[in-house]
Amino acid sequence: MNSRCVVMIPCYNEEVTIEKVIHDARAFLPGAEICIFDNNSTDRTAQMAERAGAAVIREKRKGKGFVVQTMFSRIEADVYVMVDGDDTYDLRSLPEMVAAIERDQADMVVGSRLVNYDEKSFRPLHSFGNRLVASLINRFFGGNLTDIMSGFRVMSREFVKSITITATGFEVETELTIKALKLHAVIDEMAICYRARPHGSFSKLSTFRDGILVIRTIFMICKDYKPFLFFSGIALCLFILSLASGSVVISEFLETRYIRHVPLAILASGLMILSMIFFITGVILDCTNRRFDELYNFMRMKGLK
């Protein structure tokens, strides 16, 4: 490993597992720097990490998204490794993942958990939810990925410095993946072994709360990065509702040459106008996005980004 590699480990109350994760990272990447990002842990996570020889940086804003923001802004490296501190990821694939970045074969390599995993690795509905989200993102953004929300990733410097993170919580991995697809970054996946948490270690995930946050992230990023799809979808729904409500009025007028359902006529007209407004908004924003994409690509070509 000739390039500078930094292993970044976000942590919140992981005193039971953090030392083992540090030792495993050091064993598989002997020359890498290891940095723990402690997100206001109330246990001995920071002390255990320091005892294991890792640097510790505190992120006082609560939420994994804030931690990743700090990681990307504070750390300078050629290869960035991000892995959770809960000892659920088997790191034996780490050298191969780093090598793919060093050989410039990919911009981001993701450790896919959905091939080899213990029965108790995922909470109920988590595996189903992950596959559902992957299906939606692949369809919307032209991807072919299996694990959207993996917390085990290896990234190039160019990719890390070209992306802006806005997520604040566990939906950050979803944002990373979507923005990588939007930038047409080369994403590779490697199947890893995903283990259940060891005894005494507890998950901070909430199936429904975090699921809602992930769906919200997809919703917001689709609005920002696929405005024509987003707004034309709304326009189509309004158009159908307008036709459904207006069909009664039109049928009545053709038969009697008189409109008795005036409120329904007003509703149908209003929905049709809103449908046109949403459609035009999508067209305008899509054109604007394309111009920004051209500008961004031009800046990259000129080395300004």
C-alpha cells in the first residue's frame, strides 16, 4: 500500500467492540492510519480507542450524517475507508477493496452484506427494506447495486472531495450511494461476511424511524436530482384526478348543455392548472440541472473542482 490510507470509524457507545475493530483494521491494513469519530458516547468508547492506539476525534452534533460530514472535511488521504465500530463487518476483504481504489478501478467499493450474513445480523424487515430501497434507487438512477445502506465503504480522494453530505442520521449511506450514481462514479461491490452484534453490544437503529428517514432522503434527492421525474409524476397524478372529477361535469354538459356541479367543475379546472404548473416546473428545473451538470463536468476537466 503506497498511498495514504485512513480508516475512519464512526462510533456511539461501542466500548464492547471498538478495540477489536481497530485491531482487525490494523491487521488487514498495517500501514493505514486509524481514526475514531466519537459521536458523544456516554461509555468508554473513546478511552478504549485511545488505548488501542487510534486517534480520536469528537463530533458533538448527534447523528451519523454529521459524523460523515466531519470525516470528509477533516481527513486528508488518498484512500478513505469507512466502517462501523460495531464489529459486524468482516474486514478480511479490506486489502482487496483498497487495492481496487489504488488501481483506479473504482471510485467507491461497497461491502455488500446481503450475500453472506448471519440469521440474527438484520432486524426484522431490515433486509426486505434494504432490497426495496435498492430496487427503487436502481430504477430511478440507473444503478445495479445490491446493498445501498452498507456502512463499509472504501472511497477515492477525488470522490470524497467532490461530494457534499447533507444527511444528518443513518440515511447518510443512502445519500452517498445516490450522489455517487448521479455523478456517474464507478461503484464496485464486494460480498463480505456480515455478523450479528456480539453479546453486550446493542444496535441504535430503529426499523420504522430510520426507514422513514431513508425514504425521505430518496424523496428529497429525487426532487433535487431528478426534477422532471419528480414533478411530472405529481403532474400526472393531478391530471388523472382532474379528468376523473371533470368527466362528470363534461358528461353532464354534453347531455343537458348545463353545468349543475359548479364546485366540481372548479376543482377539475384547478387540478388541471396545477398539473400544468408542476409539469412546466419539472421541465425548467431539469434544464437548469443539465446546465449545472455541464458546468460541473467542465470544471472537473479543467481541474477546477
